[in-house]
Amino acid sequence: MNIIQCNVLTTEQKQHMEALYALCCIQEPLKQELFLGNDMNVEPEKPCFFLGYEEAELVSFLTAFFPTKEEVEFTGFTHPEQRRRGYMTSLIDTAIPHFSHSTYTQALCIREKGSQSGEEYLSKRYPTIARSEFLLELKSNVWNSSTDVGTLTLVTMQTKDAAVKILSEIFEQEEEISHQHLHFLLSRPDGQVYLYWVGGVLIGTLNVHYLCNEVAMIHAVGIHKDYRRRGYGYQMMISLLNTLTQRTALVRLEVESNNAPAFALYQKLGFYTLNRTDYHAMFF
């Protein structure tokens, strides 16, 4: 197998990966969105795509996502007719050295609950599950609009600096990283970044990615630490859902298994579990 490693994909490579992923989705009920960009990676110059070719055919590929310098997440797929030939192991062995001798302290391999082939492979090679993540969904037609105490506004050029500052404080990251992430989010035509204000004070943020005209995905929900445990997260979500449920048929978000308060909050709002993703620990 010829392995190509890069940080930016050509149009042809993207087409090969999308076609291979489509084949995998036919075999198994996969719901993950295939993300083929490096804009959110904290070190965009580092290789994050590892493509395995047999002659001109893409038989396996691995992607790496590392929004911080502490953890890297791998997602991989192999052609259904080319499995059990060591392709994925070769890709992982190629990718790991880029992270194991740096600041990264943990690597995780992502597996959707519906992926039997992924479970078979990871249960043997990386059986320890570090955490799980749940995909939750809300049907817009069951949402009852409510009044909230704050105001949601879209990030503008005038509020961009304030957005970077609140992102850094909420998610405890360097402003340079927050600026990089915000720039990427604002550059996406299908995405929006919101700020949440209460009494003229900026206390929270979240962003929305429209998967299609019918589905909106909520990401990075956060309230400043000085205003947590006061119900503002609930109020911010009410404000957003009042808007999203008028535009789309479905609203989705992800929550980690170790975040019980957030899980309870979303259930209170009417979200139900659609899918689960397990994160298998590869090294510490």
C-alpha cells in the first residue's frame, strides 16, 4: 500500500475519500459528518490526512483532528472489501509518530456505535474507552417557544475581539487559538457564531452549523465561569431554539458522557439520544 500523508487535500483526494466513505455508509448505519479540512487544527502545518492507495484505488484513510496541543482524535475507514489486510494499522503506525513525540498526551480513535467493523478492530487493538459522546436530536415541531432573559447576537466585525476574548476564557485556551477557530467558523457559509448577553454583559457563546436546509447542528456551547450554575445555559439554549426551530426540521448537538449537567439540561429541553460515539484510548 502506498501511503500519502498531507495537511491539505486535492479535489481528487477529497472525491476519493467521499466515495469510500459512502461505500462504508452503505454497509453500516453511520451518521458522522465527514470533515475534510484542517482549519480547526491547532497546528495546521502538521499532517492530518493519511491515505492508503493500492495502485490508483483508495482502500483506506485516516484523518486526525487536534484543536488543542494535548489531544488528537483519529477517524478511519477502510473499503468493505479490503478489510483485515492491515491497512488501517499501517495508517495508524504512520500517523502516531507525528504526535507521540510532541506535547500531545493522549490519542483517541473514534468509533460510532453502529460501526461493527470498527468495534471488531478497536476492541482487539485499543479496547479501553476513554469517554463516549452522544448525538442528541430535537424535532422542531415539538418545541414550544419560550421567553428567555438574555439576547443572542451574531458575531460582527465590531464584536469579533469580544468574541475571541470570551471564547478563550470559557474554553481556557490561548487567544491565538480562539482567533483561529473563530476565523474558520466565520468563513463557513453554512455556519453562524452567536454571543449571549444578559443586562449588556457578554457571558456566553455557541455556534451553529447547518448540515442541510432541514438540520442544524449546535456546537461549542459555553457560559463564562463567573455566571455558571445560574440557569443561563438553559436560557441561552431557549433563545437559540426559538430561532432554529423556525428554520429547520431538526436540531442536533453532541454532549460527552462525563458532562452529566449538560446532558440533563438538553434532556430537559426535549432532546433525545440519536447515536453514540466511543473514543478508544490509543496512548497516554
